Amino acid sequence: MNPNVVLPLGSSILSFIFAILLIDQWRERRRPYQLIWAIGMLWYGVSAGTEFLGGFAGWNETLYRVWYLVGAVWVAGWLGLGTVYLLRRTRFGYAFAFSLFLAGLFTFLAQMRYQYDNSGIAPYVYFGIAIVVAAGIVSLSARGSERWADLAGRVVVGGTILSVFLMATATIPAPGYAIDPQTHIPVGTLFPGYIRLLTPFFNVTGAFALGLGALYSAYVFMPKRRLIRYSLSRGQGPASYLRNLAVAVVAIPVNFAASLPDAAVALLRGRLNSRVPATILIAIGALIPAITSGLNRFGSTTVFFVGEFLGVLFLFLGYLVSIEVMQTIRVPFTRIVLRTRQVEA
């Protein structure tokens, strides 16, 4: 069986199933992040679906445009935005602002390194937007405002609308698509630079938000050893707050690593909050396709479809593992309950 057909088909089917479950959950609970994640998984399914059709029946320009627009630009951005809304009441805004700045910087440096054709002023504009929005998010987060998530949402929605216009007006040379001659996996080399540079802008931001957000959630709910202490209480003075914020950048990963042995013991004893393994699985699901998509961008396409399938698989497993999320398992869009699990305190 052709892996260029089977793997994208599996990714697409699993993504659509996941999206259906998320939409059904949103109907019951009306949490914004559930709907946003559902949209992200729909994009995941559409993108993998174009790959399946391309591998099965052959590529054409329409499939190629949809594949790049939805898969390379939208998927990570929308999944990351779901995490933003999940964690909007926490101090995760600082991490998201950092990831946005990093995305803008990477976009600018990618143009400096590879000199994509027809980029124009796009790398400067994208980097400028990243700096301004990151500063706005930091400012709102420092004041304890949840509106930083809305600012992030406007960037993702605005970028999505802009990308549709850019893709619709872009000229693609014949034959209208490009695939790796050895692996027959699509690559984005035919798109003008101003479109190609949208990819790191969305993907770095979205992947960091999804992955770091998952690890942050795991850290919150796992038994912790605080080798390095800090306080982000907003009652302290500005100088003290900034000093503690700088310490937190080091303290959180160090404390997270130090807490892993206790978390493993709690898992073996059945005392670990289900959110911890669930969010770690989600972080793995964010990391794998981020790596393989990056390799695809730089010319190594061999594991692209494998990474895509493993990504949605780990995301889905993380969703299923969480007892809090799946406390009542029922047939979607019905009241038929298949199984009920006890909700953790």
C-alpha cells in the first residue's frame, strides 16, 4: 500500500473524528477554546485530505493551493489559539508573547537566509506586527487582563483572512504544483515569498503555544518540587515583578524537570491528575509535526506524512486520556451515554 495515500487518509479521518467530538463538547459546555480547537482539527483534516487526494488521484493547482493555505498556514495557528483561550486567565500570555516575537524574528531571519523571491516588504511587516502585538500582550498580561487572548485571536483571524486574499491573487508557475521527485510529497517551493513567510509566522507561534501551553498545564497539575522559587503576585512593585518574571523563565523548566520523578511515582500509584499525562501527550503531538514540517520546508520530506499522522494521533490520545475532558463518553450530538468516568477533585 502506498504510504503517501494511507497515512494522509488516516490523518484526515482521525482529524475529522476529533473535530466532531470537540464540536459536540462545545455544544454542551460552550467554552471558546473547544470551538477553536475544533476549527483547527477541521483544518488538519482538510489539509491531510488534500494530500490523500493528491497521492491517490494526482496533484493539481487547486489541491496544491488548498494544501498550503490550510495545512502550512492555518492548522498550527488555530490549534495554538485554542490553547491561548484555554489559558487566558493565567500568566501564559507572557509565553505566548515570546513565541509571537520568536515567530516574527524567525520569519525575518528566514528571508535573510534564503532570499525567497517576491517577498517585498513582507518580512519587515510580519516582524513589525509580531513586535507590536507581543508588546500589547505583555502589557495586558501584566495588568491581569484576559483581553490579551482576544488580541491574539484578532491576529490569527486577521492573518487567516489576509492569507486567503494573498493565495487567491498569487501566480503559481506551471504545472501549478511541486512535489519532491524522490518521495512524491508536496513542497511549497512554487509559492511567492510573501506567502511562504506566513508559514513560520503562524506555525512557530501556534506550535509553541500548543506545546508550551500543554507543558505549562502539566506543570500546574503535577506534584511539584520548587528548587527555584519565585512569585508573580501582582501586588508587588514593578521592579520586583520584573525580577521575579526573569527568574520564572529559568525556574519553571528547572522545577518541571525536578518534578518529573515524583510525577512518575504518582502515576504508578494511580494518584496523578489525568491532566498531566494528557497534556504531555498533547505536547508531543504538537512537537512531532512541527519538526517534520520544518524538515519539509528545508528539503527533507521523507517523514512528513509520518509526523503528520503521529501528531494527530498523540493529540487525540491526550484528549482521550483526560478524565476531566471525557468524563461522560456518549454518542456525539445525542444523549446516549456509553460510559461515565469519575471526575477528579
